[in-house]
Amino acid sequence: MQATKKQFIWLLALFLLIGCGGGEDGGENGRADSDSSNDSQSDAASNDDDLTYDGADPADGTGNVYGEIRWNGTGAAGLEVELCADFSSFSGCGSKPVTGKTDENGRYLFKDVEPGVYALSVRVFDSDDWLYISSGILSSAEFEVEAGETLVIGVQNIFKLDVKLLEPTNGSKVAGQEVQLDWNDYPEADYYKVSMYPDEGDAILIDKRVNESSLLVDLLPVNCGYRWSVEAFSSDRIKISETAEQFDFVVAGLDGSCQLLIQEPADGAEIRGDGIVLDWEDSPLAASYKILMWNDDDPDRTNVLDFEEVNESSYRFDFTLDPARYVWSVTAYDASGDKIGGTEIYDFTVRP
């Protein structure tokens, strides 16, 4: 990765503390991620310590911005921080940012900043990755700088991107219905959170806290591709690192697949509204299927089939569909009621 290229990672601020002129007001933002046992905290969490500013006032017509960056409970010194007035979720800063660095205590001060609304980012130590403080998925938090005021941003806990995955390796093939996940032990970690996602079926197969740097995982009973990642947490339940990218692997040699192909109507097809048959690839281990279909031209996106359950890999309408664009997908379930696969989302249009 070239030094001029930035990879943007998002931080959701939990209890992001903002104040003016040395005071603080509390403001809540959403959690970045959580597991079922509520053991993980937001990617960027405020610290209980008060942060106040007692320095010089900004120059006339400008404002100051003051805050602190921590990693693993300690102020992170020498990190680059930026304020951007023209920020895009996909391309980053579109204008020249206001730049600065954290001091030996992890604190930063932007002096005499032009009033306006800014996004805040921090470089992840000596990498090319930048963390943007956010207020939601792909939405940067907005920090308003006012003339004559000092905006105090609460302590932000950042994480590194250096958890190393070992097995299965990225792009590898695995045999059987279970897999041993292994990664390098992270010295500062008190525990880990492991996440794994199949190509189809349940959106999350594994989202589990573990204390060791390995985990044996049961897989779907059909051929499937998987993605997995690991996050490391301190004893204070603050995330201190995660994998820089997800690894993927493929399971082959089993009966059937978690990816079912739609056979008709073809994606984007234009058809008549009478006698419509939905048809998809059969899964040998499926005991039932559920169909979701809605009228995409209806402002309310009314469901025409609301997880309609069938025992075979087709469905025939016994009524004529009104002219409109329809969107649909199918999910497969085994005899135990567990999801074992599904189709992509297709659409078709009924002609007037």
C-alpha cells in the first residue's frame, strides 16, 4: 500500500464527550459491535477521566479543538490526527485537512481553526490505516467548531490492526464439517471475540468470546464459503486490536451447497403476471424453504410472500400479479429448522 493511500476504518463513539471552553456535555452514539454476552464495548469508548482545557483562547474569529487518544488505557503519543471539512464516507477527505499530532500524553490541540463542521480521524500508529470517529455505519461524527470557543472531545480509545490469523489460511480449502481456527496470541489481550460468516444461510455463524487463541467451529453440513476475523480485548473490555482483513476459506466435498441458484424467472426478466412459477436449485439436505418477496414499486414495500414456507424447490402463484417490479429470495432449512443455505436476491418485472 502506498503511503499516500488511506484505508478508512470506522470508530463508533460511545458516550462521546464534547464541551466548549473547558466544560463537557455528554452525548450518546451507537455501539460499534457487541456479542451475546455483552462483553465487548464500542470501538471508540470514552474514559471516565475528565478532560478539560485550560490553555489559551483561540484567535478572534476562530476556534480550538482539544482531545485525547488512548490505546490499551494509555495515552498514545506521536499519532497523526486530522480534521476534515469535506469528508466522504467512501473517498475520505476531499479538501486539505487540518493536521496535528498527539503529545506524550496522547492529547492533541488544533489551534485557531476556521469555524465549521469537521470529521476527526487518527492514523493507526505507523500504518497507512486511519480511524474515523463515526456516529453510525459509514457516517462520520460531526464536530462543530465555533468562533471564540474550544471544542473539547472526550478520550477516544483506538485499536490496532495487527491480530494475525494463522489457520485456515486465506483462500484455502477445508474438508469436513468442522474447522480449527488459529491465530497468533496477542500479548496484551485478556480475551478475544471470533466472528465467522457463511456465504449464505445464517448471517453470523459464530460470534463468540474465547480466552485462547484458537477455536473449534462446527460448520454447515453443505459445501460453503466462509469469512472469519478476530478482535482482541483488554481486561477493561476495550478493543485493542483486530485483524486487518477477514480471511476466507471454502469447504468442498459435501452434499449440496449453501449457495442455491435461482432458475426462473431470470434476474431482471420481464414477464406476464399470470401463471408465474418461482424455481430454484434443490438442496439435498433441505427439509423446507422460505420465500420472501415484495413489491418494490410499492412505497411500503408490501410483502407478497412473507417467508412463505414450501417443501419443494418451486412455488406457483394461483393468482395474477399486478404490473410492478418484484424482488425475491429463498432460504433453505434442514430438518432441525437450522438455515443451511439460500439464494441471492433476484428481481423481475411484470409487464402491464
